Amino acid sequence: MSQPALPTPDVPLAIVEADALAGRSLRYYDFVMAAFVAILLLSNVLGAGKVAVVTLPVLGAWPFGAGILFFPISYVIGDVLTEVYGYARARRVIWAGFVATVFMAFMAWVVVALPPAPDWTNQAAYETVFGQVPRIVFASMCAFWAGEFVNSYVLARMKVWSNGRHLWMRTIGSTVAGQAVDSLIFYPLAFLGAIGWTSRLVVTVLFTQWALKVAWEVLLTPVTYAVVGALKRAEGVDVFDQRTDFSPFRARV
């Protein structure tokens, strides 16, 4: 059965506490969760370990992590989740993404470790693409968990503090904080002291990643506004986390 049409922009929104959503039918929450988890997994598989290079005016060749091209979209979706559905439901999605990442790492380890058939000659290439380096996996999980919760917490608190005004300030401010935590955890844990990674390269990529992720958030602000507005109208609510338990160690909403 097709989804109902989005309400028109003049439909009034109910200003509610996050716990008031209990038992309420949320038409698009599951779709947003699925998009978040899909982008998170694909970004970790395809982009986390590769350092690419771009030639900039004056600065010349400048290295950056290839995952920067798509991973920040998960932060945009995280902003949408918190802004539209509240911290508790964003927390549930973060845990879903974390568990999915753990399973992905386990599955990759098992599949790569299976002995190849005698006539299959692609094992080395398969290991190069899908082989999991435990240190990188651990760093990625720690960085994702901490960064996403900081991002969601900052946005939710800023929404209450600003009385729901200035969405751009909340999305960019939360990304500045969340991506700083993510980058400060991931790159030193994953690459400091590793072969081919000098301390200078780690610091360069770390700050480049952080700056580019924040820049992505700024560039995607019009998209964020459009998606947030459409989802709020579709769900008919505007959620504030005034009485929310902000502990990250819960999955209940």
C-alpha cells in the first residue's frame, strides 16, 4: 500500500515532549533509520581506510580520507532524526547502527577467513578489499558511538535552549562537536604509529576530515531544512527533549 501524501506546509504542528510519541504511529521513522544504517555500513566498507588526494590552489596536493564523500550524510540523517523524532529515538537508531557495524565486521572476518576453493584465484584481492584490520574496526566503532551521541545530545539541548529556532545553528553546531569527537578518536586510534602513517599525516588527515565534514554539513543545510520540514509536516509534531533521559546506555524510547 502506498504511503499517504505529505501534509501541506500550513498544517499546524503539535509541540510535544519526546515521551508523548509513545504509541504514536510514525510513518517515516523506519525509512530514516534504514537510510542511516545503510549509509553507515557502506561508508565503513568503501571509504574508511583509503587516503585520496586532491590538488588545491596554492596548497597543492592535499590528502583526505575517501570516506568523507559519503559518511557525513549519516550525520545529516542523525540531525534529522534528533530534530524530528527526538534524542531517544535517535539513540535507538545509533545503537542499531552500532550493532550492524559489529555484525558487518564479524561477517567480513568470517568470510575472509574461510579457505578459498582451489580454482578460485581472487582471495588476495578479496582480502585487500574486505579484510578487516582489528585496530581500524575498533577505532571506527568507538569514534562512531561517541561522535553520534555527542552530535545528537548537542542538537537536542540546543533545540530546547533556542526554543526551536535557528535550525542551521543547531545542525552545524552539533556537527562541529560530534565530528570533532569522531575524528579525535578515530584517526589516532586507527593510524597513529601504523606503517605509512606519520604523526604529521594523522594530524593533517584528522583536521582535514573534521573541516570537510563540517563543510559538508553547511553545504547540505538547505537539504536538511527541506527534509526536516517535510518530515515534521508528515508526522504532525515538533519534538522537544525537555524531560529526556540523555544516558546513551538505553535503547528504550
